[in-house]
Amino acid sequence: MKRCGSEEEWRRLSELWEELGIKMLYLPEDDFKIEFVKVPEIERAPIFNSVRCTSCGELVMEIRSVNVSGKPYCLKCAGERYYAVIGRGIVEWRG
């Protein structure tokens, strides 16, 4: 997790992963159970309406907007913070 290995340790780890991958290519078929299965369809993500921010004019998901005096605003223009999940984890989104 800390990624504090030496250059030599990183090189050795890479070699070990490569060796393991090659070994897996040649595993006997009998070591696997191969069968066809029926998988239920996954639940689809909901689709929300878009509204236009009264201040900046950008489209925003209706559920991610704030109504101020009956008008929709994106969270940034409304002065609110929100967070997003990206490849590096959860971060404060500044848009």
C-alpha cells in the first residue's frame, strides 16, 4: 500500500507476476469447472431528468440541483459542496 519498495523489489515483483501469468496459461483444463449458467439481468441505473442551472446555464441532473426561490441551480452555483468517486478515491468536487 505504501509503495515503498526498492527498484530491485519492483523488478522482482514484476518478474514474479509474469511467471505466474505464464504458469496459469498452461494449467490443465481438468483444473477448471467450465459450465454455462444463466445470470439474471442486472438492475439498470435510473435515468434522471436534466435541468439548466439558472446561473451558469449548464445542464445538471435534477436530483443534483438545488432550488432557490423556485429556480434550479447546480451545486457549485448554489455554493454547496459535493463529492465524487474517481480513480484515486472520494474527492471534493469543485467542478
